Amino acid sequence: MSDLGRVLRLDARRTALLVAVPVLTAVGTAAAGLSLSPSVAYWDNTVVALVNAVRFLGPVAAGLSAWAAVRERPLDYLRDLTARSPATGVLFDLLLLSSAALVSYAAVTVLIVAVTLVQEEAGNPHPLGVAAGAGALVLHVVAGYLTGRVVPHRATAALVLAVTSLWAALRVPGMSWWSLLPPAAFPHIDLFTTLRPWVLAYQVLWAAGLTTALILAYVVWVTRRFLIVLPLAAALAATTSATLGLHDSTATIARVPAEPVCRRWPLTICVHPALRDALPRLMEAATPLAARLAGTPGAFTRVEQRPGWAPVTVADGVAAVHLDEDLSPGYAVRAVRQISDGLKDAAACTSPGGYRAMVDAWLLGDDPPAVSDTRTARRFASWTEHRRRAWLRLHYAEYRACALTPEDFRTPHRGRKHHSRRSALDTKSPLRDRGGPPAGHGHAEVQTPRPAGSGSATGAAGLAQ
């Protein structure tokens, strides 16, 4: 009879495992894929993708565990024929189901890490984030299985799935500290920020404490050994401590500096390491604008990506821009428009006129806009590139203050004096020195040679126009 009972129990467990592992792996992979950015590999968002996967994996794992518990409940009379503790079989089942869930979680983790490593990853890995996700998943397995043991009804598995799904759906990032309870809901982690490790540590402690408390409470219930109450109290105390720690978590994300990567010819372009793929397009888009602004107070020879909370400015030869973290189409054009907007005097330029828009279109290489003063528009369109640059050097103050008038476009050349002034400005501009790249600034660097047909060569040709 003992051998028969062992065979029946193993058969029941094997069926549950065969169903659980592929189902959980498929659900976790799909959930994590929705959270990963296809073009940016940032380790903090890798952790967020894993935690988000558990929000989908957990309810499914809890439902499968409850189903396995209900399915095995009729075999309990066979366990009563042995001399083992009545809790032993339950603990073995929990071990097997938790192992199956962790195997699926490990497969999802390996896949996400591989995707991150294939790209140009940035930031630092968070092992505590992986542990927090694993702890939350095991907690769902234990809660679902024990519910199925206590309430052995056919509808229990569906009820467990519904309740745990509702709990996961209530995880709204940033709404309250409740969203930090496992399975946690983290917002997208922007570049130049990172997760606070102690928040992840509290989540690991909370999941481990509550899981231990549930198991010990069930053992006390079936064995009536009240000495286990002491470790049960300790587990509940750990869970309470972690809950208080999460409650006091006023900020889960901290700002961190990032050593940029740079490309240094014909301009110096520096971006966050996770966006190093943006360097060629950014160089290609910014070089013509830099060449047209050469010799003016708005000239720049360096473009730097700044965090979203930092202002976009053009000062001291440095243009600060914001970049789309997913490098969506047109990101380089939008960055160059930010530089153009940074040239504007915000106090004086409250209502930009058509003349400013006309000059902006030339600076950005866009089609000229419709201007009511068609005569001035035709005159400006007839000028050569050389004449437009000389004109901008003379009228930059009016351009910046959005104070251009038709008379500004009728300014004649001033003979030798004007020519001498333009030549002096051109001589002083770093962009006119095409013999080699500007001096370095101590940043991590991506060296770019100047082969024929390369993006840098295209930029250098634009400067020579």
C-alpha cells in the first residue's frame, strides 16, 4: 500500500510539473518582452522587466499550485497509512512546485539578461532585484497551494487565480507605498537614475517572511506542535519590519551620474552609455547647424545629452539636449530642434514672428515656411549659403530676441570692413580648423576615423560649405 501511494503521488506531482514549467515560461517571457525597450539596454529596466513578469507569472503559478493541491487532496488517505508527519507530503509538494516555478523564472531571467548583454548595456545589475522577483513568485506558489489544501474545492483554483490577478492589477507604479509590496510595480527607470537597493532588500525580506509564516502556520494547524509558534512569530516580525520599511520609502529611485561616451569629429557629441548607437545620426544632424552658427554667440562645438530634469541650453560652446530613450525615428532631428530653441531669448522672444521661423528653417535644413512678407522671403531664399552665414553674424542679436524686421534683410554688404570682420570671426571659430579633432575633455570616447563616405566625412563636408 505504501508503494502504491508513493506511485500515485509522484504521478500527480509529475503531471502538475509538466504543465507548470512550459506555461509559466511562456507567460513570463511574454510579460517581460512587453517591458523591455528594443533599442536601449539599461540594467535597471531589466530588473523592472523581471519584476513585471512576476506580476503575470505569480497569479498563474498560484492558480496551478491550487489546482495541484485540490487534485492531490483525495490521495491524503494513503499518506495516513505511513508513519510520517502529515505535513511532510505537503512540504515535498511545495518544494517541487516552487522548484518548477523557479526553473521557469530562471529561464525568463536568462533570456532577459541575454537580450541586455547582446545590446550595448549600461548601468549596474541588481542581484537583489532578481531575488525579489523569485521571492514573490515562491510566495504565490505557497499561498495558492495551501489555499487548495485548506479549501479543496473545484472552484478554488479559479478563485485563487482571480484574487491574485486582482492583487497584481492593483500594483500601480508610484501611486502609493502599497505598490511596493510584492509583486511590486516599478515605473520606467529613466536614464541617469537607478533603483534604490534597500527597497529591493525590503521586498526580499517581506516575501521570505510571509512565505515562511504561511508554511509554519499550516504546519502548526496540521501537527498541533505549538513550539513552532516561536519561529512563526519571528517570521511575522520580519514581515512587519519589511512592511514598515516599504511604508517609509518616500523615494524608490535615485539620481546617479553616468560617464558619457563621446565621438569627437567634426564636433564632440557625448551621450549616455546606453544610447551610444545615437552618436552617428546625432553627429550627422548637428554638424550643419553648428557650421551655420559658427562665428555667432550661439556657436557650439560640443553637444551633450542631459537628464530630463536639466534645462536645454546653448552656452559657452556647449549645446545641451534631451534624447528619446527608445531612439524612436526622428530623435536626431528633435535634438537639433532643441538646440535651435535653446538659442531663443525666452524673456524677449514671447511670440516668434515669421522672420525668425524663416531663419530657423534655413538653420535646420527644413522647407521655408509661408511668410506674409513674400518679398523678404524671396530675397532671403535667393542668397547664397555664404551670404546667409555672414548675415546671421551681423543680426544674431535680433534673431535671438525674435526682433527681426524687413529692414534687417535689406542690409547691404559693407565692403572690406564687413569682409574683414567675417574673416576674423571665421578664423577664431574652432569649426574652421579641419586639420584634426578638437582637444579631448576627459570623457569615455568612441574614436571615429574619417573614411570616405562615413558620417563624419559627411559632417566635415557640411562644415566646408
